Amino acid sequence: MYSEDIKELVKLRLMSTPSNILISIGGFGEFTKDQLIDEVEKGSEIGNAAIRMEITFLRKMPSLSKIAAETR
Amino acid sequence: MVRNDYDPITHYMYEWSKPVISLAAKKGFDVDNVGPVVTKKEILSRIEKLSPDFLFLNGHGSSDCFCGYENEPVICMPDCGIFRGKMVFSRSCDCAKGLGRKAVDKHGCTAFIGYEYEFINVRLTTSELTPMNDYVSRPIWETSNAVPTRTRVTACQRLAES
């Protein structure tokens, strides 16, 4: 569903997440960064949800920064 | 207000809804709380009986339904008529995609605010029992809480002025 480049980008972003964090994805449950990296690698439904989360954030970031600057 | 509390994410929803309840009470609104054990029978009968004009739903969900305790589907597509004439904020996965759209398009729901994908939470491993102390998760919940606190106040002001 997602290209290898996108998967690698998301895996790198997840690797930089602190180890004392858990990420809950909808009704799938909670995951450590290592668990999510595995899911991304497997191309599972959970992995795809994690990719969607990261990519959506990256795409929205320019407008979020603009909103943050305007509301300061 | 509907608040589930049976797993880590719904526990966060349960706790982080408290500031919304406090603000609503301070502003003089009547808040009826359903939860932490939310069943289909109870939620539908309370909505019918009390006829609230704003519903704040916290729990798991899917495109077709909002879920109660232990993921029991409690408000599904056939139940959409329950939203007629109401504003709804559904803090649950995917509900805006199907349930919300049908409620607005076909059943006279005034407004349905929700999510079209999974609701994501990021939290500290040490904060499971004290969500309000979780500085990592805080921005997610404060942003999400802005929907009921600002929508509700604005809507009521408009109703009062009309």
C-alpha cells in the first residue's frame, strides 16, 4: 500500500521516538515504538494506520506552523 | 456526555473529559453523565428521555457505530435518528465517516463533529493511572477538548440571541 521510501521514513521517525512513550492507535491498542516499527515493516493494518498518522502529520505541518504563528 | 472507561485510551478519555464537565457546570449547563459502563439500552433511553441538544461521546468507534463498554456497539447506523436536532462531538475513531455523515444527511442532525480516521493518543508509560499529569499527552486532549468547550458556548450564545 505504501512505498518502501515512505515506510523507511516512518520507521526512522518512530525510531527517534523516546522509549518511555506508548502510542495508542484507535481500537488496535497501545504499542511501543519497536512494536510499531515491526507492524510498519510487515505492512499490517496497524502499520498502515501508523504510516497514515505520520504522513498526515507531516503534510499538515506547514499549515499547523502557520496557525501556531498566527495565534501567538 | 458519554464516557467509557475500560482500557487505557478510554481511561484517558474519561479523565480528560473532566475539565469539560467542570467548565460546563461553571457556565450553568446541565451535564448528564453516562459511564463508565455504557450500554446500548441506557444510552439510547437517556438520550430519548432527556433530549439533550449537545452530545459528547467518548469511546471506541468505527465508521458505522459508536461503542460502549467493552466495545459493544451502542449507537449504530439504524440508530442515527437519535441525533436529530442535536449537535454531536464524537471523540472516537472513524465515526464522522459513516455514522456522522448519515446523521447529518439523512436524519436532521444539526452538526456532527468527529474523526474520519483512528483517534491516536501518545502517552508516557508511567501515566496510565494519572492521565492528567501526562505532559506528553496533554496537547492532544486540550486540543480535542476545545471542540466541546468552544462549540457549545458559541452555539448556546447564538441560541440565546435568536
